[in-house]
Amino acid sequence: MGKAATTRETILERSVDLASSEGLEGLTIGKLANDLHMSKSGLFAHFGSKQELQLATIEAAAARFAAEVVVPAQAFPEGAPRLRAYCERYLDYLEAGVFAGGCFWAATSAEFDDRPGPVRDAVRAGVLAWTGELERQAAIAGVENPAALSFEIYSLVLGANACSRLLSKDALSHARAAIAQRLQELDWRS
Amino acid sequence: MGKAATTRETILERSVDLASSEGLEGLTIGKLANDLHMSKSGLFAHFGSKQELQLATIEAAAARFAAEVVVPAQAFPEGAPRLRAYCERYLDYLEAGVFAGGCFWAATSAEFDDRPGPVRDAVRAGVLAWTGELERQAAIAGVENPAALSFEIYSLVLGANACSRLLSKDALSHARAAIAQRLQELDWRS
DNA sequence: GGATTTTTAGCACGATCGTTCGTACGCTGT
DNA sequence: ACAGCGTACGAACGATCGTGCTAAAAATCC
């Protein structure tokens, strides 16, 4: 593996954290370079444009999210158990602060929902992969309306992120309780 | 009333919309001045600093939110009816696009949850006023855990905003259904 | 309607934005 | 040891950021 690839990873590692707290637009090349003790131009050369940096950052965030939340939950059998595992892993990952600035997807999707272009499309794809997977597991679990359950879980988790960062940490336990209640109905089904 | 006050209102009207879609930081004085066919310095003189402009924008957004959602719902008696009215008005206001860029609070709270300072405090106060009012009405309605219900409603409405802007409009009906279900328990209580 | 007090515009500033270019360093292969 | 290439750096670009200063224009008051 060339040296370029490893520094690229180092850059993106930091970039993901910066973007999760400052936003993908607030993520500036100069600040990022300073943080890493690199020159602006040296860093820039790895991507060619700011938009490419943003897209690479989204990709890196998706990889981190997958490694931290999705993959561990895949140890559980499909359907209700895996759905439960997804939720628990997600809330754990919020609590542990996997991303420095809270949920990466919450921050970036709020930022780019109004700006058409490749960046918005990439964020959308990331969120869609997550909600789609929730819906798929809900369907396997035999829920009558998987899309609705997926929406509810996604919302509660979004709210947990927003409230825990802005208002109080109680939000996380509220979210846990609400999600548990929503998943309880799965028990007297299978 | 001096002329300044009316132009200030004109500015803030536009500023609120711009901030709801570009964010409070992406809201730039030059862009705002261009939009209104004013000079940068002429506009700037009304506020003295960008932070003051941001704070005034938050205040104006709160006023619009109150006029559009809170006040109309106050026609209903306190407790369950008013709680229901709040939710309906809120979803209506999302659907009607009262703010150009979706829910103002969703956008700004995601942006500033990590940046301490007066702006974050003002956003926090605005959100807190809203969730606090939800909780108050839930308490009057006799809910056993008002904070939990307030959190759930807030989350669902946040999710409705995010999903409807990024994924699909179906989110609004999902939110309506989920909230209705959550409020149903209020019926066999009073 | 002239004087005075707002209110707006023009211009310039230092800083920082994304981006380009030329160049020097450190590998690797011969 | 030397050439070639990949990688990082420094300087500079035009543009735009937020922010002052000063003068013109407009609104207000007597």
C-alpha cells in the first residue's frame, strides 16, 4: 500500500469527526490541514476538490458506522433479534461518542437536505441504506407495516441524538424505553 | 415607528428563510444583502455583528413559529386537546413549508449543538420552550410520564421533517399515524 | 423649507475560502 | 550513483468572509 493511501485514511479519520461537529460545509481545508500539521495544498492534492473531499468523508463515515453498528449486529439472526441489536448498538454508539459531533448522518442530512448535488445524493444514499435495512429486518420479523416501524425507530434515534446534545442526556434513556416499547409487540408475534 | 424597524423586519423575514435552508452560519451578510438589493454595510449597520444578526434571526423564527403553530393551538383547551392541536399544526406547518428550508429548529439545532456560545443558547432556549410546552400539556392531560411523551412527539416530528426533505413525503403520514397512536392513550384516561 | 438626525451606500481592511502552480524532498529500480 | 516518480510544501491567485470608517441620501422635526 502506497503512502498516499495511509495519509488519506488519516485525513479522513479526522475529517469525519470535524464534519460531524462543524458540518460538511464548515469542514474547511485549511482548518483540517492545520489540525493534521499538513499544508493546505498537500492535503488538497489527495482529493482535487472540496466536493471530492466531502464525498470521501461521507464514505469514510459510512464505513465507520458500518463497522461500529451494522457489522456487530449481524451476529444476531435476522428479524426481531437483529432489529433489536441495531437499535442497541446505535444508541450505544451515540452514548460512546463514536463521532465527535454526534450522529454524522443527523448533522449532514440536516445540512444538505436543501442543496441538490452529488453530496446530497451521497448523504441520502447513506441514510437510505440504514433505514432500508431497518425496514428489511422489520419485514422479516413479520411486522405488518415495516416502513412505519422503520420511520419510528429512525425518528426516535434522531431525537435521541438531537436532545442528548442540546437539552439533556435523559433523552437517551427515553429513547431506549420508547424503542423497547415499540419492539415489544414483536414478541407476541413469532 | 422609524423606518429602520420596518427594514429590519424585512431583512429578518428573508434571513429566517435563508437560515432555515443554508444554516445560521451559511447565512452570509453579502448574500443576504444581495437578495434584498441592499448594500452589505447598510444591512450590517442594523445589527452591528453577525452574531447579533443570528440572534435576531432566531428571535424572528421563534415569533413566526409561535404565530403559525403555538397561538392557533391555544384556542383549544389545555391538556389533551391542545396537545393534539400542537401536533397537527406542527405537521401542517411542515407540509405547508412555513420555513423555506424545513423546520428552522431542526436545522439550527443540528448545526449549533456543538458550538458553545450565545447562539447555541438561544437555539436551545427556543427548542426548550417548545418541548417544555409539550411536556406541560402532557402533564395537564394526566400522562404518567410527560417528559417521555414530549420526547417521543418531538422525535417523531423531527423525523418527519428530516425524512420528508431527504427521503420521501410519506414520512409525514407515518408521523401523523404514529403521533395519533401515541395520543390515543389519552382518550381512555380523562 | 431649512436644520438635524437617522438610515443607507461606497470603499477599504485583514483574514480566510477553494484552487493552481512550480518545486523540493524521499523513495524505488537500475 | 543516478534517473524517475510519487508525495508534500510554499507562495500566490481571485473571491468572499465579517467589519470598520466616511460621506451621501432620506426621513423627521421645528
